[in-house]
Amino acid sequence: MRYAMLLLAATLACVAAACGAGNGPEGNAAGNAPSEAAPRNWDDQADRNWRHNSQYKAHMRMLWVDCNRVVAAGRGDAEPTWHEIRAGAEDIARRADLIGGFWAEIDKQAAELLECVEYDDRINATEAYKNMGAACDGCHHATWPISYMHVTDGVIDRWLQNLPTHGQMEEVDEVPPPLIPNRDSMKTLFFHYQMLELRLEQFKLEDVREQVDVVRKQAQPRAARWKTVADNARTIAELSKKRKREGLKEAYTSMTAACLACHGEQAGAMRTIMVPMPWDGPLK
């Protein structure tokens, strides 16, 4: 019996060793090396650092992951992994539609506002102005760190106790998001949005047009870039459904070119850009 138990223990040890043999970086297929263990506080409810996480950066990182999954599954001579391409492309389209949709709505309402002022329609001009603000707020909720949206530790504590936070919601964390070109342009945009409210009170077309033009010059190229990303992502998804390789490279290249143009303008040299893998990049 003792010999049998020792034999069983030795067998189990060999099985365990065999199962773990492929888990080291040397014995794995490319890309399958184990990652470091998750930090101990990865789901610790007492840890409030998540308040400072940029939702916009999370979107950008996921778009980068999606792009790389698409190109990794589609380029080369092997048969593409079609479901992987479709999943990545559809996620890109959803995120691009979300963020680009806010900019498109701002531009749409700005055009509506100008038309209302031209025809002396004060009620609908005011409504269009409010709709512009709602689109801005929607983008802020989808992209800002919540710590920059007046959600402090005190606010969270009161919510956990089911207490009102009317006055506390005016509080804001002292440390704002990093100073990058995009944030400077947003501050300029907000200034002209505020000035637009003053011009509407005077209700003079040329004064209103001056402020609206600044807003639209920000909104239009951003909306156009996100539409380019979304449209090409949808093309990639449709090609994957039909299992067609022709056109994948062209759509991917157009899509990532729009991304990089925005990176160069809005992040600049202050941020290391995580450039998506090129379709014609080396396979070895």
C-alpha cells in the first residue's frame, strides 16, 4: 500500500510538471507567455484609485487592442481568423460611433442655432444651445475621469450611506488631468461656448456666428475623423462576415491613418503614442 501511495504521488507530480511545462516563456507559442499576477487590490472595493482613471484613455487603449487583434488575425498567408477580425472591428465601430457622435451632434446643433438666430427664432436658438451643452456633457461622462466630475471620496461615502450630495457635487479633486494639447483645446472650446451664451442674449447674428465658427472648427474635423474610423471598421467587419480578404488592408490602413492624424494633433510630443501594428509589418 505504501509503495502504491508513493507511486501515485510521483505520478501526480509528473502530471503537474507536464501541465506547467508550457507555461514558461520558452515553451509557449508566441503571445501566450503568462502575464504577471494581478495586483492584490484589483477588485478591492476599499481602493478608490479607479476614480482617477481616464475613461477616454481606456477607450483609446481598447481601440489599440482591437486594431492589433484585427491585423494579427488577418495579415499574412494563413487563413484569417474571421471571428476575431469581426469582433475587433465591431468594437472599434461602436466606440468610434459613441465618441464621434457627440462631436457630430455639437456641429448639428451649432448649425441649427445659427439658422434660428438668422430667422429671429429665440426659443429654438436657446434650445439648440442647450442641446450643444448636453452633447458636451455626454462626452464628458463617457470620457473624463469621474474624479474630475465632482465625484470625490466624500461624495462616494455619502452615496454608500444613501445620503444626498447636492452641495458636495460642487467639490472637485485638486489634481486635474494631464496638460496635453487636447485639454487646452477643450478649455478654449468651453470659453467660446460660454461666450456664445452672452452673444445669444444680445441676439446679434454676426456676434453669434463668430463664436459658433470656433466651436464648429473643433467639432467638424473630430466628427469626420471618428466617422472615418467607424466606417472603415464596419467595412472590415462586413468583409470578415463574407470571409473576403480583398479590401481588408485598405480599410485597416485608412482607419488607422485617421487615428494617427488625431494623435499627432491632440496628444503631440507629450505622450508616447501606442501606434497600431501596420498591416504590412514584419511577421518575424
